[in-house]
Amino acid sequence: MAPPTRKPSKVKPAGFPTRDQIMDFIATSDTPAGKREIARAFGLKGQEKIALKALLKDMADEGLIDIGPARAFHKMGGVPKVTVLRIVDVDGNQLLGVPDKWEGEGIPPPRLRIVERGKRSALTVGDRILARTEEAGNGWIAHPMKKLAKGSDLMLGVIEAKEGGKLWLRPVDKRIRNATPISDAGDAKPGDLVLAEASGRPPRISARVTDILGDPFAPKSFSLIAIHKHGIPFVFPDATEEEAVRVARLPLHEDKREDLRHLPIVAIDPVDARDFDDAVWAAPDEDPANPGGFRAIVAIADVSYYVRPGGSLDREARKRGNSVYFPDRVVPMLPHQLSSDMCSLRAEEDRAAMACHLVIDAKGKVTSWRFTRAVIRVAANVPYEQAQAAIDGEVENPLLDTALRPLWACWALLAKARDARSPLDLDLPERRVVLDENGRIVSVAVRERLDAHRLIEDYMIAANVAAAKALEAKKAPVMYRIHEPPGREKLVALKEYLKTFDMEFALGQVIQPSTFNRLIAKLGDNEARPQIMEQILRTQTQAYYGPQNAGHFGLALGSYAHFTSPIRRYSDLLVHRALVGAYGLELPAPKDKAIPERTSLSGEDMANMGRVGELISQHERRAMEAERETIDRYVAAFLATRVGEVVECRITGVQNFGFFATVEGLGGDGLVPVSTLGAERFFFDEAGKALEGMNSGDRYTVGQHLPLRLVEADPINGALRFEIPEGANHLPVRGDRLRGKPSQRRGRPSNIRHIGSARGKHRKK
């Protein structure tokens, strides 16, 4: 009996189909083939449909077919003709996707090559697409039909038991407010932190537990939550680990490198640093043509020597984009064999380095630079605090005269040039979570900002600028670090905001970092300073990576690239490779033929700078969000013992439904709902970013400092909730205050409304 053609609605052969006929129909159908489509194609009705359902189940049990999205069937190990794909990686210039839902038990999902139309792609890693698929050679290709909203692969939450023993999945993401009923818990029990798959269609979504992660309240679970929630790769394939072991055995080729082991080069890093990828040295310039000037070296781990284009290490590093740092662990971009050993500039050990030689004049201007591959031996790994204490004369250090004082003297010149350039001066605090040996939180504190920090920053900035300009001089590819000026929309919002403080901000002027610095300087000790600085920060754009230079607004620099942290940033690794190629710094090829020969940019690297820039920019934002959320969870755990206490807070955001506040010196965001601010009416002043009581005149605005009572601290999702100390739900309304009677009115006022320019008119009336 001949199989049906591709127009099933018109061809309805008599008789019940065989397994082979069903398989052939599924394989040749241009649309997803579900039970309904198969029944229609073969003209099945009534009891025949029931028999078909049983046959399809038998075929699935026998491993002949899978049940795909929307209950459509396809060949076991195959892909539906039309399906939803999730883009997961870039191989050269080729995007790779996997089926968004994969039911092939024991069979890894296929990786499909995405075939795009046009020269410039609008797709990138993380996107979901509806695509038409086809087999090609030994693999599959996909033709995008439509870009879909991004979805999450798995649900992350804690199992809770409710009335009747029904299990629910409570989400760890504080933006998701509703729990999901669990259809299959497996071996998980109430209280477990789990990963689960969503099944069904809205509104009947349920969860099927796939992985049990353990106790959600265990300190080390906080970072694990972030890793799984954001899909951060944290396990290296065996091939990558094996390549790391092989490349770690490569000879340094001291005879072909510049030997800098005689110099007292020091690495100054945080006391809790996990890797050391930069070291510095400076000395007065003996050239009479540069009176009062200095020579300096910024030595960076030569990661490009070990991580070569096309190798497994390279692919995995690009997939990660950067290392991710949590209080209890680091998810490294490179295996520990490299990141913590051969590429880490540890004291008294010979290490391969890329050396940036700088000549600095008496005004702090970098007048020349050159790059070499070198071998160095770091004299000491010095924490910031110890270096500062030695300079301040509080402790003795054997390297004080030979290394530290010359570094500080040279930095005085770099700082002078920095001040003249006037980069954006928003010195924001950084939180540090201190854990005990069991991983439990001891304290959360703001890192002290020292001159030692500024010194290293300025040396790194000088080297980054030199790298960008050196590559430009050779017309070589550059992966720039780009920070664009604020857009007009944000500047208009800032102007309207400053109006509420009777401050003028001219939109017609040329906006430079110094524009904002002058604005901050005018504030002096004004009590509005914190909230205005907060708004200036919100006005700035987000920095990103790309091959087309647009300058760095915040640093007031025309050309800027990241060169100084190739252990933890893929962008820096690309800059190193570009320097190797542009300045002829290639070293002899390895004898081990399993290791790629080249250390300079490959043709693939050069062709894909734009796509890779987008990719690593996304990964950077992913890391920042994961790190921030994890610290919020630690902070919530730390504050859980202080629920009911009044703590000093600062307002970080205002909406018509309430305001968000953070605990001073600790961080963590919590909501103060407008319904708890009393029964009077509150107006939302959108321009002034404030809520204002219509009767009392009480005003809550961004940046404002005030005491709040902590009423909830949830370590699972990092959420806090506050109320004003008086117990705002019981505050009297205006009329009752005058009569001295307590108010019985509760709940959120029904008349919260926006006011902008109308606010002034309202007051005049």
C-alpha cells in the first residue's frame, strides 16, 4: 500500500496504517504531525482513533518515535519539520541551536546549524525561534521563521506541601509571585531545592521535578541557585580539562621571551583574590629627554599562549565569556589548571606574561608604549590593604623602597592626567560578604576604597588604552570596550528630575563626563546629594564589547579596550591574540599536535568579532545579575535574625505602588508598599521620582535616607520587605488627626495617580 502524499487532507486511503506508513508520513509532513493530523491523513474515525492512540504509544515505548512540542511526533532522534529551537552557541560565524523541548530519553539533543538570511543577524545566543528544519549530510540545519519571546528551560524553586498534602513549587525568582502545582515530584520532598520542567498549557501549568539540588538554606546553595537560574556553565567537558593539562606542560621559551625576572614586579590584589592576572613595576625614567618622567610595566598573564583559537579551551572560554565570582565559589572561564595555576602570577614562580611597557612624562601623559612576550617572576602578591599600610608607614615591607614607592610616585603623574581628563566620578560602594570555614555568613560590609585601589585602576586603564591604540596603529582588529554617552530620553528625564530640586540642566550643551562632575561638585554636602547621584548613575548607558569604536564616555577616552584580565574575560584574550599577530609575537608551534599551532587571531576570530562581542556582552550582564542576586540572598539570610528591628535604609526606587529601599552598608532591596504608608492619599510624582502624601506632605524620594522596620527577609529569593517604624497601617488620616481619633481605614488607597507637570498646577490651586 502506497504511503500518503504531502497533502493529507485530500488523500484518505482505506484501512488502518502500518508502523512504516506512520513513520513515512511523519518524516515527509511539512507541518508538525500529531495524532489528529495522522488520523485525518488516513481517514480514521471513532474506534480507529482510539486504536491509533494505542499504536502511537507502543511506537513511543519501542523507541521508534518521540513526542515533540504540541504533542507532535517525529522519528526517534530526529527533529520535527517545524519546531521551536533555542540558540545555545556560536561556532565561528555559525549559530547553533537545540530543540527547546527534547523528549529523546537517553539521546542528547541534536545541535542544528541556523541558516540566516541577510548579512547582518538579529539573532544571538539565548534567543528562541520557530524554525523549519531539514537533514543535511550527517546533521541538521534550521531556517528561522520567527523570533519568539525568550523562555526559561527549567523552573527553579523549593517544594512546599499545602493542604491535603498537595505539593507546590515555590519559585526562587522574586519577580515570580505564584507557586506552581507539582505533577511529578520524583524522590524530592518538601523543603528541597529542585529544578523542574514546566508541562501543560496556560492556565494549567504544572511542574515535573528533574533534579534535586539539596537544602535551599545551606549557604552554598545561594550561588547554586544563581548558577542554575541563569544557565551559567560550571562543569568543563573532559576534553577541555585534558587540553588544559596538556597546554600547562608547554615550555615557556625563555630564550624567545623578554626576560624581566630581575625586576621587582609586584601583584597588588584583593586579600580574597582567587587568581592573579596582573602585576606592575615602575621606576624613574633615566632618559634626559623625559625629565621627571617614569617608565612602567604592566605585566599580564600570557593566557593566549595556552588558550589557542580552535581548541576545546577556546570554545569553552567563549561559551562562558567571563568568570563569575560568588562569595563562596568562583565559576572560572578557564579550568583551574590554568586559572589558579599556570596563568596565575604567583610570587617567586616563573610565569609567561604579555608585558606592556609605558613611558610617562612629567604631566602624566603616556608618550609611548610597546608590547612584548616576557617571562616574569613576581616578587610578592600584596593585598591592597597591606600595600596601603606600607605606604602610610603603618607596617614594614621589604619591597617598600624598591617597588611600592616608585609605583606610587609614577601613579601621582597618572592621577594628575586622569584629573585633567575628568572622567565620570561616581565612586560607588562595593559589598563584600565574609564567610566562615563552613560557608556561613559572618559579615557583610562595604569594601574600603583606598589609594591602592585607584593606583592599580590607573595603571590598568593606561595599559588598556595603549593596547587599543597599538592595534589601531597596525590597523588590526580590536575588541573595544564601548560606553556610549547618555541618550536624549534619559537626559530629559534627568532635567525634569533636577527641576524638582530647583536645579537647572541645559540640554543644548555638549554632554561630557565633566558635565556631571560639575553638577555633583555644586551639591557639596547638600542632603539631596545621594539621590541626585543615584539619578545621574541611572542616566548612564551600559558598557558593551564590539569591534566598531564609539569611545568610552565614562572614562573620557577615545579608544579603549580590555587587555588586563585574560584569565577571567574573553574580550581580553582576543586583544592579546590581536597584539600577537599585529606585532609578530608568535612563538614556536607545540610539538604536541593535539594543541593548536597558532596563538594569534584566527580568520574565524576576525570574521566574527561583532557576533562574539554581542555574546560576551550578554554573558557579562548575566554574570553581574547572578552575582548581585547571590549577594542579596546572603544579605537576606544575614538579616533574617533581625526581622522586627528598625534599620537604617536608603530609597533606591519609587513606583506608584510603593518604594524600594536598601539597608545602608549591606544592600539587598525590599519593598515598602504604598498601602502601608497610611490611609491618606499619595500622589506619584513621576518627574521627581517620589510619592507625596496629599494631606501630610510626607515625601518619599530616590536616595532618601530613613529608618524602616524589617518585616520579612527571605533567603530563598533574596527579597526583603519593610514598613515605616510607626506601623503605617494604623496611622490616622488627616481629618482624624485633627479630631485626635485613630483611623480604622486600611489597605491601599484607591486614588494613587501620576502627576508630572500637573503637580505645579495642583499646588497653585
